[in-house]
Amino acid sequence: MRIIKYEQAYQTLISKFTCGNIVIDNFLKSSDALDDNQGVTYIMLSDNENMIIGYYNISTGRVDQIERVNNVDYYVPMGGSVNINYLAIAKEYQRINIYKGEKTKVYLGDYLLHDCEKRIAMLQKIVGISFITLNSTEQGYHLYHERNSYSDFEEDMSTFVPESDKLCYKLYKWIDDIVIT
């Protein structure tokens, strides 16, 4: 299996992809997944490259600190961010354990997230990035928060949230907390 930038040549494979969330499925099936103005999409391909096992889409943003002075909110930049807009594993590959240690289990979702974090860490050397941010569904919350050390946004933190993600959990991780192996 390998993870590569999504290109038009792989569009024939997307009709078979479903992760169980129609919004996340539809993004991959839309032209936005190929539009670098909407973020860059990476796909995890099966060994024989006839199936998309998972994907993620990343773009840039900023995290602000909200300071309230005389009932007026002021937004003070805390640092640049890379947003994980989407990250999903196909239903038939979910909960597949690829490593089991004494206290640790690694699933395909963790592996895909780790690849995403490695790419983001490389970007930090080129542009100013302090945070990784994402808006998680309830189903994905454990992957990020419990298994991969993402924190809930603090009360005084703000970032842009698309309308489709208003009911999601806003999470972040300091870029310096990424462990590259």
C-alpha cells in the first residue's frame, strides 16, 4: 500500500469508496478533491492499486486567541495552521489493526493520520505552522483525541469552521508535539 497525491487518473476508483459518512464520501467524489484551491488530497492505495483504502485533504489556516475587552472580541493571531479537512478509511478497512505492542495498537486510520502529520511536519520547515487543526465527527473523535493526542479547542481559541462542520468537535495539536518515526 502507498499514499500519493490524488490525481485524475485515480477517479475511476472513487465510486467504490465509502467510509460510512456521506459528506466525507461526497467530498472525494467531487471535483473539489482535485482542486488545490480546496486543499490537497492524498489517497492510500491498495497494493495492487485497484482500490482507495483511505484519504485525507489538507489546507492552511490560522488559529487566533480571542481577547475580550469592554465586551468587544479581538482576534490575536496565535500561529499558522494546517487543517485536516477530511480523513477517512473505507468501511471494509476500518478497525484493521496493523501493529499490536504491549500497550499500543495501530490501526490503518492511525497510519494514515501519521502520514498526514509527517507531511505537515515537513511543511513547517518551509512555512510558519504552529498547529494542526481539524473538525472531528463523533465517530472519529477517539482516533484523534484519545489515541493520537489531539486536544479540544480551548474557550479562547478560534479558527474558521465551515458550515458543514458546525456540529463537529474542534481539535488541535501543537506541531511540536508530532512524533516522527
